[in-house]
Amino acid sequence: VQLQASGGGLVQAGGYLRLSCTPSERTFSSYTMGWFRQAPGKEREFVSAIRSGDGNTYYANSVKGRFTLSRDNAKGTLYLQMNHLKPEDTADYYCAVRNGRIISGLIQQAGVYDYWGQGTQVTVSS
């Protein structure tokens, strides 16, 4: 499965961006999909995910209330709407897919995802 991620860019603090991720294979609804980010000099961290099966969404505490994850099954695309962006949101954002279900306790672990996109850069200026 290849993942095409897009939507990154440069925005001022308080602004917004929408990231998109489209898998090459369209058994979309069976995937658990998520976003991770990695800032320069820091480890990759969980941002948000949507679980296959029940469609429950999960967010890191740092983005809860500002970011919204959604999935368009017809288009086969995952979206991350990022509002009220802060300079600390600056990072490369990576889309990830797990082929199949996952227990909620593991959904924030990067190691459980099977496929990764190439990353899209988000820069938030102060």
C-alpha cells in the first residue's frame, strides 16, 4: 500500500491547514489510519487516528480540540483538519496505515502501523 499525503505548508499561528492522505489500495474501511509528526531533533509522536471497524477517533492531548480527523470512504481519503495552529505544531506529518483492527491501547504506537506515507511539512510561524 502506498500513501499519498498532501496539504502541508507555511501558516501563521492561529491559522489552519487540512492534510489529506489517500491509500493506493481502496479496501479503505478495513484500515486503521493515523497521523504522526516529527519535529527537528525530536522523536516521532502520535497525533490522531481512526480505528477500522467502529470508526472511533483518537487524539493526542496536545491537539485535542484543535484538530479533527475524518475519513471519506467514497473518495478513499483521510483528512486532518488542523485549526488554531501553534508554532509547536511545526513538524513533518506522516500518514500511517494498519491493515486491520487494533486495540485502542496500542493505537498511538508507531510500531503497529504497516505502511507510511512520505511526509508533508507543516510550518507555523509565530
